[in-house]
Amino acid sequence: MVASAVLRCDDCITYHLVRCGEEGWKREEVIDALNVALIVGGSITIPHVRRAFARMREIDALKNS
């Protein structure tokens, strides 16, 4: 997921978020990975990390419906 965020591929980030959920990652673990992406990729990754958080909320809503 870090590489996808650094490469700024929203579709890839979404894929990894779904897979993380399927593999049982906790939200805190996903956030840690996204924080690494921010450190490695710098400010250019901020819009993609924001969209990743929005996508996580969407995924959570689908799971809870």
C-alpha cells in the first residue's frame, strides 16, 4: 500500500485497503502504513492519503450495512 500511495495510484490504494480488510488488518495498522507513505512520499501524497481515508469509511459503511 505504501508503494501505491507514493506512486499516487488511487485504484491500487483501494485494492490494498480491501485486501488489508480481508486479511484482518486493524484500522491502526492501515493508518501506520499510510503514515509511512506520507514520510516516504512527502506532501504530494496527501491528496491520495485523504482519499484513502474516505475509501476506508466507505468500506466500513459497506461492511456495517
